[in-house]
Amino acid sequence: MRLLVQPDDGVFPVLKAIRKARRSIDVHIFRLDHRGIEKALAAAVARGVEVRTLIAHTNTRGEKGLRKLEQRLLELGATVSRTADDLARYHGKTMIVDGTWLFVFAFNFTRVDIDRSRSFGIATRKRALVREALRLFEADFHRKPYTGGAREFLVSPVNARERLAVFLKKAKTQLLVYDACLTDNAMIALLEDRAKAGVELRLIGKVEKGHELRAEPFPGKRQHLRCIVRDGRAAFVGSQSLRKVELDARREIGVLVRDSRVVRAITKVFEADWAETEAGRRQARKEAKQEGDEPAGRARTRQAVAASA
């Protein structure tokens, strides 16, 4: 399992995966304006790779924008299917290469998401996850019903709310959260409950007004990321924020990660981002002051011992 970090890694890991494809590429696309990715997909088709693309039935750019995307994909030789209209939006972002590698992205295939935003992606060969992602892709591609399977594969509105709630409830010491639009009352109540139980809770993004929870604004240019790290041992990465619509009314896709190296890498990025927030700077100043006071305290202790002697 590997972690993709944006904007640090850029488009290269995505291009590398497409270029290495030999048989098939199945891509669930919400937005695409990165010409490098389009060229790589066209080159894959030219060497005989079957490229299937799944695009949303609606997005904020309307029918005209979707038709242009559909035409571009058809022109490069891909098969294109539009999602059904049974959900408010199909917002998932996945890529399956040769039926063996699964990529779950929090970012779109756009320049702003890849080049100028904090975001993550997960690449895995775990068979249960790849199989489940293929099952979901086939269902959505052919507009067939889907029922959830693998426990670590989270799909809205099928199972994500239930599994994310369990994930949060199991926190014992710490929750690190990236979420730009945290508004779901039930999920906020769970986080508040964990905080009251003594769990250290740090949020980067935004929480709906009227709640006790406080979040620090992302200190960089742009945040396009939904991610939670629990107790330094497990993480969630996906396309769904803790919002009612994204949990209950839209197709969103995420994964639970227990690979220790990946979880450590996510934590390292979070800590670096947190250090640049106002709360992080206050914490650093407090710790520096405590460290600065410590030698003086030891000196006073030594003086007191010497005086008593």
C-alpha cells in the first residue's frame, strides 16, 4: 500500500500507473482537466489497453460541461458511461489498473487539485479491496444495484455512515481530522463525545457553526481532503466529508487503512500542517516556554539543596 500526497507528489504517480497498464483501466471520474492524464489515457488505448470511464450524471458545471468531458474521453478512445440519476451526485474518485491495483483518490484529476491543493490518494493491491472496487465499478457502470462487501471499503450511501461511526467510536487517545465541511450532527456529536472522554481531537478545515467543536483553517493555499487518523494506528481516506448529503445521498468512496507506514506518513503530513495553524503555533510557543523554564527550575532546585546543606 502506498500514499500519494498532493501537491508534493504531483501528477507523476497517476501517470506512472496509467503508463504501466497492460490490459485494462477503469476510472471513476468526477472532474478532469489535466491534459497530461488525458494524453496518458489516449496512449494506453493506442497500445491496446481497454479504458472504461464512468462520469457523473450531474455536476456544478451542468450538462454542457459533462458533454464536453464525455466527448474528450470518447475522442481519446475510451468507453464512457454516465452514472444513474438515483443519487444526488456520483462523486467517487477511483482507478483500477489491470484488475490488480486500486487507487482511491480524495482529489479530482484537475490541475487545481493536484498542483495546488492538500490532498491524498491511496494505492493498494489488497485483493479484497480491489475486488470490491471492481464490483462497485461494474454496478455503477451498468447502472445496477450495489450492496457493500469488504469491511475496509466505504461506500456512500450504502455503508459509510455506519462504518465511519464505528471507526470514530473506537478512538482511545487521538483523532486527527482533515474535513473542509463538517456539518453532520450525528458525526459531530460522536467527535464531541470522544473529546469529552479525553481523546485528543484536532481538526483542520471547517465545522458548522453552533457546535462546541472548533477547527483550524488549513494554513496552505487550498484543502481538498477528507481524512481521519485514529490513535496513530488506522486512517480513513476518501471522497466523503462528514456531511449528511455525502453520507446519505451521494456516491462517495473511501478506504480504511491500517498499514503502519502509510498511517505514519499521513500523521507526519498532518503534524506539519497543524504546526502552521494558529493553534499549532500557540502550542509550539507554549512548549518552547516550558523548555526554556526547565533549566531555571533545575538551577533553583540545586540552589535550594545547596542552601539546606
